[in-house]
Amino acid sequence: MRHQHRPNRVLTLCWAVATATLLLLPVSLYAQQEGDYFSGSGRLQRVISEDLHGQSARFHTVLRSAGSTIPLSIEEETARRYGDTTVQLGGRWTSHGPEGLVVIPESIVPIEEGVVGLGGASTLRTILVLRVNFRGAAVECSASDLSTMLWRSPENVGEFFEEASYRQIAFDPDADGNGHPDVFSVSIPYATSYHCLPYIWMLLANQAATAQGVVLSRYQHVMYFVPGSATQNCGWTGLAVLRCGADCWAISSACRTIDTTIHELGHNFGMRHAAVDADNDGAADPAAYYSDHSCPMGASGIGWRRFNAPHRDQAGWLPLENQATVSRSGERYISSSDIIPDEIPGGLPSVTQVLKIRVPGVAGSAYFISYRHSDSRYSRNLPVAWDGKTSVHRFDGHRESLFLGAVGDSETIDLGSLQITQVESAPNWARVRIHFGLAPTPTPTQTPLATPTAAPTTTPNAPPRNRFQVVGKVKVPPGQLRLLRQIRVSIRTPEGGLLTRRVRGDGSFTARLRRGSYSARIVMRPGVAAPARLKRGWKRFNVPGTLMISLSALR
């Protein structure tokens, strides 16, 4: 088998060396021979390549060193241990079937830990979008199309991530400060009929962008859009780094599919795929690897819906106070996981959005119980199989999320030693019954998946009224409405901490605050210059004494 692949490797190697010589690429990277020794330092990254239509995906590891991307052959446990870490690596080049040459590490010495904590209040991420045209093949979307999809449309990818992350992540579309989204078209001397060498695509695209004056070091994410025909010889339609800090990137050949773009960026935030596990054996069903359609990390081409509960937890976006661990039978109220925690209406019976139950006998694995409802524009395409229902997932914290089932009112999912019933529901909440042990024998008037409903005599897990909904309004003069997209509201807590809240298009903002004395003021979005007339003073208010505050942006 090794001999059968050698002609392809030789052709690939010769073409790469010729291209490198012509374009002044690092020839040393592509002119290696089997057995040569490699030594270098860089950031170790785990990469996922996937075929969303073929129900398959592969993980591999690369070293980002001196502007180049070097493929490695490495065990998954080692890759996970050193993922997004700067290392000094030594090893041998060896042939690896149709993929050509890779480095098998002989030594890995960590130098610096990566920046993998991507959560936190209003973490602003810089992102560069490159529209990479090939020789004789252009990307199907124009630069204007991409800007509209990502930032300018009333429903856009940037705002989606703000809401899906519960306002903990925001993308800065104009990190270079020129007043336009950072979307650039570049052309590379590469034909779609050539071998699939995505790391050369990236290198050529980066060189072309640099020639246009783009400062690559300014960006934490680079999103490469390539022609649909570019990946015809690849066996995948998307490629992305899995959980990264300052050197994130993704490649997509499906520029017209919004949830594919969200999917690839989701990998950057650490999310694996959304699979189905119909028999609850802890492994994704091979024919249903992308079949949790409630989440963009599952199938693409469905439209707007937010991430499922395990993936929000995996990204670090789910606040601890909005999740609870259950170990005894009983009834619990849960609010919709699609509501931003700080905006949960005060009248709901609980602020808990996710219940976790340990999977018996499996260390680190838990059942995630959440309620979903298509109650907003970014969840309006949630399929009916999940809409208004309690979803149950199984998740071990680092592999795929496994969907086990969703139940509506008076329906039960039976997991053997655990039964979960949705007793009743409303648009924003559900009441669920959790029973540990074997399922009770149904009476002749019952069915195994039906449980009689009864009005509760008490309110299970209802929290004390220690948090209050504060509604705010930012006022701007007529003709200055565009300013609302450039400002934030900073709230100083009694402990001296700062909360940042995004201002909606109508000038409103909300926050759920505990009792105490607070101050609020207008601040500009990072990277945006403040107008001379900006009001910079703090406005004091007390909670619960004041539940409506009004701020003027300009003097």
C-alpha cells in the first residue's frame, strides 16, 4: 500500500517545491524527505476536518511554526494534553499514505500554556474574513455578501454569537478601525484541480492579504472562505481549529450556508459535534453523527437555532448559578436554555436552565436536561422535534454531545434506571419529574410514555427573590440612532466589579441584579472612538429601589 501512494506524494512534493520557489514560500517545509529530522517551536493545535453531508469527521494535530502549518502524527491523549500550548517539538518526517509527509514527534516540551478561557463578560474577539479566490474559480459569495451575513443583516452571525454565548462573546467586525468590516478578497495561484493542500491555501492567502496591507497579528480569528469546488479532492467541506486562543482559524467551502459558518466558528470555541446516541451506550450512532438538529454543531442548512446545553457548557458560557446537579427523585422547574440568564423574567418559577445528573458508573459523564422553545429570531428554525420539549443529552465534557431524546408534556424518556418526564410547559419554562430507579409499572389507563399531570402544591427549586430585573433605556438625539450599535452600558456592582451590557437597536438593555447600590454609565465598544459629547459620568441607582433607569448617551 505504501508503494501505491508514492507517485502522488512525489507529484505533490514536486509541485509544492516549485510553487514555494516561485512564490518565496518556506521551501524547507515542503522539500523534506522521509526520515529527515524536524525541530521547531510553535503552537500545537487540534484540527477537525469534516464532511457534513457524508456523516464523517477526522481529528488531527498540527504545529503552527514560523508562519507555516506542519501536520503531525500524534496520539489523541497527547494532543488533548498539549492543545493550544506553545511547545518545542522534535521528530522525524515520515510518509502517511495519501496525506503525504507528516512529522512523528519524538519529544514535546511545553513552553507556554495557550489562552483557552474564551468566556468572561463581554470578551471581544477580533476576526478577519478572507474570501480566497482560486485560479479559474471564485468564491460563490461576494465580499459584500459575506459582510451582510456576518455583520450587517438584521439577523447576522456576529449578533448570533453574542446572544448564544449569553453576551459573553462578541466579535469586533472592524479591528483595523477603518469604518468597514474586515472582509477582504484575495486571489491565490492555485487551481481547484490540484491536490488538497489547505495549509498551502492558508499560507498563500495570508501572503496576499499582507500584500494588501492587512496586519494578520491584529486578529484572533481568521475565517477563510474558498470556492465550493476547492474541496472536491479533500473529502471534507470544512476545516477548523478545535478550541484556541489567539491563533484561531477555520476554512469553509459553503459560504451561503449560515449555520455552517456558525458550526466552524463553534469549533474555535471548543465545541465538538452534536450527535445522536439512540441506545445510550455512550457512543455516537455512526449513521447519526450530525443528527442532533437542535444545534448548529449538528447538521447544517437548517437555519437559526442556538447551541444545545452541553455545548454551551463546553464553551464555558453557562453560569454556575443557572445549572443544578440532581441526585434525588422529585420535580424541578427549568427555564428555557435559550433565554439569556441575566434576562430571565422575574415571574418565572426558576432561574435554573440546565439540570445535570451523573451517569452511573461512568466517570465524568453526565445527563444534561434542558428545555428549548423557538421564542426568538435566533431560535426560530428550531425543529419541531425539539420545540417546546425537554431535551436529554449525554456528555463527558470533551467528546461529542449525544442526544438521547426529547419529550413533550406528559411524555417520559426511560433510561433504564432513570426516567425524565415533562409534566407541563409554557413558552419560557417547563416542569419536569425525575425518577431514579426502575420505571413504575403503568396502570391499565396509562402508557409507558405517559404520566398523569397534577397541579403542584409547592414550587420545586423556586429561588428566593434575591435578583431583580432592571430595565434600562439609552437615549440618543434624533439622527444618531447608529450610535446605539457602538455603545455599551457598564454597570459597577457593590463589590466593585463591572458588568457590561449590550444596547439593542431600540436603545434598551436589561440586567438581573441582586440587592445593593449600583452605578451605570455609557462606554464605547472597544476599538470605536468616543464622540466629544459622550456623557462619561456615573448614574447611581439602588436595587430593588430602582427597576428602570434612563441614560443619555450625549450631552
